[in-house]
Amino acid sequence: MGMNLPSKKGGSVSEINVTPLIDIMLVMLIIFMVITPPTVTQMAANLPEKTEEVPEEQVPEDQLVAAACKDGTFALNRTVMPIEELAEQVEKRLKAKAKKLVFVDAHPDATYENVVTLMDTVRDAGSERVGIASLKEDADFTACSPAPAAPVDPAALPPAGG
């Protein structure tokens, strides 16, 4: 680094010494970096304090559960349907309900895009709140499989051989 000295004629140096200015700017930059809190973008969520697993027998019949399946399809209350039909069904069923809540469930191998699409569709269909079902193992995920048939009363069956 060179340095300009005044000439022998006695003239002054007309250049500004920027080294102290750079030192001050670096110190100020470090101070502002330490003082400024990191900006974190978060989505507001009301999380329960304790999660309880509800047995399938106790789930209300009118509760809506939309699911994103492993193969890219969607289901509403265990009925597989296209996303457009799912939106129509959710909108129709929510009109009569005072509490507009839909739960969203997803297979562990479902794509992130399908889950977000499902959540957006449910919200656009009129749901005021979207609940998210807890994570399940592959074998425990039944939201895309058909509901088990109701047990048949043997007394109601016609007699055999008739």
C-alpha cells in the first residue's frame, strides 16, 4: 500500500484517508448484526397441550377428514375422489355446520405438494379451521382405505339352503 507525502514544494495532500471511515463502518456493521434479531417466518398454530388418541368408534360421523394418499389421490372420509369433487363435497357439507372444521391427514409417503394442495383446497372450500392429524406409520394409515363393513347380525341373515 502506497502513501502520498506532500511534495517538496510544500503543497498539501488532497486525498481523503478512508481507513478510519472503513474501521467505523465495520464496527457499526458488527454492532447492528448483533443487535438485530433474526427474522423468523412462522405460521401461527394453536397446539394442544396434550394429544389424546380417539378410538375410531368415538369419532363423530359428521366429522370431515380429508386425506392425501400415497399414490397421489385424495380421499374424504375414506372415499377416494378427485380433488375437484372433494372441494365440492367439503363445501356442501360445511354449509350446514356451525363449526367449520376439517381435519387433514396424509400418508407418510405422500408428497408435500399434494398435502399443501389438499390443505389449500379445504381452506378454499369454506373451512374456517384446518386440523392436522398426527403422523402415523405406514401400516396405521387407513384414511385412504375403504371403511370396514358394518358387522352383520346373524339373526338378520336368511336361513341357509333356502
